[in-house]
Amino acid sequence: MKILIVEDEEMAVKKLTRTLASVEPTAEVVGVAGSIRETVNWLNAHPAPELILMDIELADGQSFQIFEETEVKSTVVFTTSYDEYAIKAFKVNSIDYLLKPIQKDELRAALDKYTQVKALYQGPTTEPAMNVSSLIRELQQLQPKEYRQRFLVQYAQKLVSIETPQIAYFYSDERLNLFRTFDGKKMAVDYTLDELEAMLDPARFFRISRSFLVAIDSVEQIQPYFGNRLALQLKPTIDKEVIVSREKLTPFKTWMGK
């Protein structure tokens, strides 16, 4: 069995190679690639291996991109750090998922599964590769989204890095987009509120109107406001009315109550 390992951590490659040798001595590792680019180049330059053991998170991005850049004719077994219950949901598929750190019995089961599929189709099967697109879409939905952790902004004639948990709220002031930290510092940011809303964790930040995006810890008081709206008192205080728009009222209450 010819196997390509796609993994960007040297120690992980060595451990996986040892584990593979212990459960399948006849397996031959024909190559190792540590990035999307290396994998695409390797696949374009070599005959398709029977099996690819592919890490999801690589140095230059997620390995799903490999399938967009070249045709993958091999059976693929993803290696991942997902919760084991999420992985079990995919056990019915011809492509398997192994939870890191990879255990011998799990790897053995994945190899046996490949052998069974191969025998079913009386030769190296392309069926798993044909199913990759739909499986990738499902797996991407399980992939936890990475939200913005910090902002590099200009303050007091120098560049400073502000951690997102330090920020109380973002707001628009005429043509500027700004944020204020919990200790009262006010800084301009080079993103629109629409862009900021997409990059921030919705469990922490909520867009209450076209002009304000607030952190949950910044909401000090909530008061009724005319027109079936709500007025917020934020910390630190700001010399502007902070109003939850009518269309945001119900989702805002849900957000605050979680």
C-alpha cells in the first residue's frame, strides 16, 4: 500500500510513520508534504498513491484547498483535532477521520476500511475521491471559525496592538470608524462596521445599529426608549445616544440572555 503523508509538523510525521509501520508493515510511505503548495506539486508530479493521510490544518491554510487546485485521485483519510463525536458522524463515509493523537486501533480500522472499499470496487477505487467535495463542505461547517484576536492601530504617534477583549465597543463618527477600550482609550480602525461584524465573535460582540457594535461586557444599563426601542448605557460612557434599532431588538434580547 503506497501512502502519502500530508502533515506540517515533523514530530507528527515521525510518530505517524512509526504507528503506520507497526499496524501495516507492508505500507510504503512514498512521500511527505508539509503544505498546500507542496502537496499540489507532489500530486502533479507523481502517480497517485493509494491512500493519503492528510492533516486538515497546514502551515499555509486548510488542506481542503488542495482539492480546489488539483485532482485528487486517491482515497483520503483526514487527521484532525475535532471532537470525537463529530468524527463519528462521518464513520459511515468511505473517507475516514482520525482524531489526533492518532491511536493504533483507529489507524488500523481506517486501513481496513480502505481495503474493504478497494475490494468492493475490485481495484483502486475513485469513489472516495468523488465524494470529497460534499464531505469537505460538511466538515468545514464543523470547523470552528477563527475570530479576530487583536488590532494593530495608531495611537499616540506609534503603532500599538490591542487585544480584542480590551475593546468595549466600535462606533462610527462621521466618516471615521473608531473603538474605545475598557480603560477609555479611543482609537481609529481601518475597517467598516460591516467588516468588523464579520470578523468578531458574535458571542462577545453585537451590532445594535448601523453605528454601534458593542461588547457584551460594555453594556451597563438597558432602558426602554420610544418607538419600541432600547437605550443602552455603556462603559466607558460615550457622549452619544446608544440605541438598539427596532429590527435588532429581538436578537439583542436573545444575545443578552444567553
